[in-house]
Amino acid sequence: MPDPVISSPESMSGASLAAGSPATNPAAIPATSAIATAPAPASAAPNASPANTAEPPHEHSRRQLEALLEVSEAISQQRDLHELFHDLSERLHTVVDFDFLTLTLHDPVRNVMRLHILETRIPHDKHIGAETPVDGHPSGLVWQTQETFIVNDTAEEERYPQFMQRLRDEGVRSFALVPLTTAQRRLGAMGFGRIIPRRITGEADDELAFMKRVASQVAVAVDNALNLETSQAYQSQLARERDRLRVLLEVNNVLVTSLELPELFRGIVSTLQRVIHHDYTSLALLDPASGLLKIYALDFPGRQGLIKPELTIPRESSPAGRAIVENRTLISRGNEMDQYSSEIVRILRAEGIQIICCIPLSNRGRTFGTLNLASRRPDGFVPADIELVQQVASQIAIAVENAIAYKKIDALKAKLAEEKLYLEEEIRSAYNFEEIVGDSPAIRRVMAQVELVAPAGSTVLILGETGTGKEVIARAVHNLSPRKERTFVKVNCAAIPSGLLEAELFGYERGAFTGAINQKLGRFELADRGTLFLDEIGDIPLELQPKLLRVLQEQEFERLGSNRTQTVDVRVVAATNRDLARLVADREFRSDLFYRLNVFPIQIPPLRERREDVPLLVRYFVQNFSRRLNKTVQYVPADAMDALVNYAWPGNIRELENLIERAVLLSPGKELRVPLSELKQATLSVSDISDISADGSILPPSSPAAGPVAPVATLEEAERQHILRALRQTEWRIAGPKGAASVLGMKRTTLQARMRKLNIRRPI
């Protein structure tokens, strides 16, 4: 048996029996021969040559057949082309004398011949993967013509002179190339040669015929290996595509479930770290007002405190700013990063960062920030990583904009909630929904009744003269009841025309009458699970009273134009300044409705019956109107307070409120100026009146008046005359320390607004 051959990863210099380029690692090779394996033949004696050994022809044929079986066995056992050829070279030496064995394959993409495998026992420096043109090498001729190429003596061969010269320099005397072909395609050539002067006789040579049979089996194995390599390449590509899509899906899941920017950033970092190695991540957003970049979030494991969040940097001093300006992905490596004067870049370089990648975030044609990745590896961020991050960046851009918008909306929502609470407090303060001013026994009795009936849910009927505060008592009943969190709906039955009152209370369907183009909910439906306040219940039309009675009893009704019964849960609080018992007697009000409303009557006393509450009410109204009108009224003179307490107040609290508003408006300083002359005149007029009925109506006097009574000027006319007197006194000077605004104790703009309202103009 010949000396063991040398398996080398490099090619033989000069002995360029095939060509190649950087070779890819061959894939595993499945068995391709259908020949059954057989035990290996006994090895020949060392240094014995099969060609020189005299043996019978049938013995030589037997050994060739055994070698073919061994070739099939090797093909079935070896999964690597290099290992296969190393094994073949050892097995074939028993029947064929050669010094090297080569495998040269054609590259259809580059159209070159590439040296794939070289098995030899002689020293060489030929590189595996070396490439030569198809027309410049014998293996190309074999691949094209599918004919065996034989050189019996390189010294006499005239074809391919440069190639032959390299072979002669290496001492190669003869070699042969046989085609490597399957039924589907041509692959290349397999060659063998000698450095001894033995010749290869031609196609009839027994060794050459044997090598062609070996090549036919090897061709199938090589074809399977190449197919497997291609299949594995596709599998690897599909795996990378699967991982990329999985990352995109995970990022998308993070984006759709996270509206807060910090939570969104953490999800992005955790997803990218699984597929792309990097040591630093940050999110830089452009402030449109200042033009600076702000680091909204960053992740630097082990060095989290080195860079402060919310740090602002100029655009021109950072790679992120350059990426935004140029609107492209920017990669800076090594010393390229030192050209930026940003503090963040300086810190990253000090921590060993070798490469930084800044991907712009753009949406709807606007670039508003960057996603920044950095690594300590100089070879980090291969093109596949950059492509993946660019795809992720388009999703991140939308999510970041949504997160910023959500943050703004959330801030506006919180502000709106605060404003709502403030306005609700203002409304409660302005309309005195929860506070009833007074400490007299009369008002205490009323509040005791309110506290008694409010939790029960019974129907309440509030009786009292006009202006006594019936709506305030109704709101107190609602606010002290379990329904206080629901709606308080009020309806003034006297203010709505009788033909529209039914539609207002019960609603209507589309087409119920002319002009009903849409369905409308009635006040009863709006007040469901709340309180409905029916003011001036004594003015409700007779024809509507049966339907109202049904709602009070059954809590159900039908909308106008509908036969479908609506069920509600409404508490009714009614109020009137009329004598309902007299209306029932006069057949102007249904008795059954009266009895249903009169479950728990509350009689509100007039102001003349609770004079001890007048000072409290006066001070309360003075404070409210002083704040509203920007006045500084702080005290009420004793004579004015006495006059207010002793006045009969036929208009009750409403009249007192209007008078105090007028007095505050006319008071220039800290003292309340009450028009006492008008109060005294009104008191004299009231003294001529014999009596005031229980419902507040004035009864005629018992004797005629002694003389004519001067008419009382309206509040608007009195205010106009007062302003005119101030203007004449200051010679129509409005502003300044001696102007009319200063005399009246109000702002210049307030005075001008009142002058426009009262049509006061300077005479020409």
C-alpha cells in the first residue's frame, strides 16, 4: 500500500489542477450508491505499485470491484466532502497509483472553476477555493465537453502552457481529469495524477475506466451535498426571516399595549437585546420649540447613572442630530465618534464604546427623533442588524408619537378634571346649592324637615311665596339623598308653553309631530335614578295632569308618537307659590294629583317672618357681589342694616339679593351705600297696604291713599343716574386718580362696559 496521503486545507502551488474561490463548507452528504457495502480488501504491501505488481487480470478486477464497494461504503458513512475524499484517497490507492486527488466544481453564478478539495501527499501551497476562468483551465474543458482530459507527460504537452509549466515546476509528470456529472446537471471534474514518469495510456486504460466509475458515484454524492448545502442555506435564511418577523411581532405587541413612554422603551430594549448584541440604547426626541435633542430614555447596563435622563444636547454636536438632519441611518465607528463634541459621546467613548448606530424616527414625512444603539464590539451591527432595526424603527416612530400624544391628552384630561371640579365648586358657590343661609327657628324647622325626608325618597311638595328659595330647598333635598351622585333635573312648568310641556317632560319619537326630525329624551328619562324638580307645578295644564299622575304612581310613561312603555326611577320634588287646595276647590287642579304630590309638604317662611336672618343674608350677598364685581365693600352701616331688617320684603330673598347687588355696585369704597330713601318710600307704601296674603299677594288698603305716591325708579335707571352724576362731577374724565372710575370705586374697563350697556355717551 502506498504511503499515507496528506490531507491539506490549502491548495498546491503551481499544480493547479482545478480552480476555486473562497469555498463554503460542504454540507453533509447522504449515501448515493445502491451498491451494497463489502469488507475492505487486504492492503497492498508498502511501496508496492499495483501497476508494477504482476497479478492475474481476474484478481485485479476483483480488487477494483471491492474498491467500488468501499467507495459506496465511504459515501454512505461520510457526511462531509473533505472527509469523503480523504477516505477515498486511502481506499483507492490499493487499485490506482496516484499522488494527488482533486475535486473542481463549476460556479454558475461567477462562471468560474473553483478548486474544492485537494488530497495529496506532496508539499504544496495551492489554496483551496482558488478560481480560474472556464476557458483557462483543463477542468473547464472537461466540464464543457464532458470528455476526459489526459496528460501522459507534462514536458511534451503544449495545451495550457502556463498551467503545464506550473505542473512541471512541481514535478508532476502525468494526470487525468474525468467529468463529474449526474443525470440532472454537470458539476465539474475529478482529477488524479502522478509525480513519477508512469503514463496514462488513454480511454482503454483500466485505471482510467475505474476512476470514471468512481467519479459517477462521487458525482451523485457531490450533487446531494450541494443540494443539502443549498437547502441548509434556505433553512438558515428562513430561520433568520422567522426571527426577524418574530421580533417585529414582539415589538408590535409592545407598541400596541404600551402608551407610557418609559414602559414602551423598556419593551423595545428587551426585545432588541434578544436578537442584536448591543451595550447601550437610548431614545432621543427633538424639541420643536428649542431645536435641541432631549434624551427621554436610555439603557446602559452597569452604568445607568452616568448619563442623566432628560439631558438636552445640540443637534450639531451628536451623531443623532446628524441622522435627523440627513434623515438616514448613521453609523460611526472608532475615531469617527471623536468628531462629535457631545457629552454623551465622550462618556460612551470613555466606557469603551466602539460603534454607535442612530436610526431616525419618521412618520408622515416628519423626522422627530432617533433610536440609538451602541456596542463595545468594533464589528457590531452587521447589515442584517441594521435592516432589522430600520424596520422596527418605522413601528417605533408611530408608537412614540402615540405615546407623546397620549401624554399630552392625559395632561389635558387631568387639567380638564381640575377645571371641572373648580367650576362645580363655583356653581355650588354661585347658586348656593349646598348652603342655606340663616339661623332663625323658622329656617331650622325647614332644614329639620329636609333632613327627615331626604333619605326616604318620598315625593316632596315645597310651598312658599315667590323669592323664598324653593329651588335651594329642592337641591338640599337632592344633595342629602342617596341620589346625590345622579342628575338633578329642573323644569319650570310656567316657562314652557302648554303645547310643548308634554314633549319636554316625556320626550317624543321621530315623526311624532311636524318638526320632530329626531328622537328626543324627555326630562323624566334624563332624571332616571336622580331627582326631577317641577317648579311652578300649579301652572301645569289640566290635560297633562293625568299623565303626570301615572308617572308619579307607576314610574312609567310613553313618549309622544310611541306605544312603547318607558320605565324610570325618578324622585319628584315639586314647588309652587300658589294655593293648590284653592285650585282644587276651583277645579283648576286635579285632586288625585294634589294628594299624590302632597305626601310631604314643606312650607318655607317668607323673609318678613325670619328677620333675624336678614343680617346674615346681607353680609353673605355683600361678600359674593364684592368678589364678583371687584369691589372692596367690607361693612354695612348700622342705620342701613336696621332699615334692611325692618323692611317687609314683599319679594323676599330675591328682592334682598337684587337690592344688595345694586348697593354694592353703587358703593365707591369699603362702606355699603344702601338707597335708604327708596327703602323708606317703599316702607311707607307698604304701610298703606292693609295686609299681605299668605301666598305673598298684596291686598288693597282699607282707605284711599292720602296723596299720590312718587314712582320708584328702576335699578337700571338709578344706576345710570348715579354714573352720570359721577361723570359730571369729574368733567367726564374716566381714568386716573380723579376720574369717575376711581370715584365709583371700580375699574376703568368695568365702568366703560356699564356705560355701553346703559347707553351713556358724553354730550357734544
